[in-house]
Amino acid sequence: MNGRRDDDWDDIFNDMYDEFGFDMKKINREIARFWESIMKGEPNSKIMGPYVYGFSYKMGPDGKPVFQEFGNVPRNGIGPKAEPQGGFREPLTDINEDKENVYITYELPGVEKNDIDLVVNENNIELKVNKGSRKYYKNIEFNREVDINSVIAKFTNGVLDITIKKVNNKSTGRAVKID
């Protein structure tokens, strides 16, 4: 190595996680507590394997880091999301947008196009796959209304790409006479 001690590396990574607002020590404690409950067979360990947990990281349009969790491991105390239900896991999902569209990409390995249930309304999109051991669920709330008639969905090699036009809410308004 280049003379660095393990403590130096810990300091570097802790500083990086602190900068992103990501409490890695807390996440490690929660995951350890979860595995401990699984090994003891405690009643709150409802999810049966395989166990999947991960996160993705990207820079948001405001220049701030955005972390997104996925998987089927209960995240009580780790993040704001509720525990997945019925053995479903969250697919790795990427959400981007520009002035006109919302772009969503789901990674769905081992899934066929006909296994996907996708419902879009003005306020959210809901994806569900319930095929054998491949069970995925994800509900995404939109920041603004979308045009449900503009949805384009393409599925290739386990990747579902969706494009949805945003509704143009720019109103010209009207003058109101005050009595």
C-alpha cells in the first residue's frame, strides 16, 4: 500500500458519506440488526431470501447528491420507505426529467415483457411483476401532473424505459374585475 493506515481510509470514507448526508454507520448497524434477527428466527423477520439491498447514487439537477435504495430488505430506521410487502422487492430505478418529459428506467432481470403490469395516472406510476421468484413492485409519485396518453414504454433485455410528457400547466389567466 502507499503507507495509509486503515483508520485513514475510514476517515476519508466517513468524510465523503458525511458530505453526502449519508450515515453509513447507521446503515451498517441496521443491516447487522436485521441479519441478527434473521439468524435468530425472530417473528419480525418476515422476508425470506434471497435478500437484496442496494443503493444508487447520482447528482440531481440542483447539483446535490441523490441516493435511492432498492431491494427487499426491511429498512426500518435506514430510510423513509416502508418495508416491502408480500415478498416483493424494489427494482433498481432511475428517474430523470427535463422541461417536457419524465424518463424512468427500471432494471428487471429475468422478467418477460408479458409479466409486467404498469399503470400510469396523472400523479403516479405503479409497476408490478409477480412471476415465480421474480417479484418486483415500485410506486413513484410525480412532482407534477403528466399526460397519461403520451406514455411510451420500451422493454429490452430486462430494462424497461418509459417516457411521459409533462402537462403544460402554464395558464394565461384572465383578468378579474373586483366589485
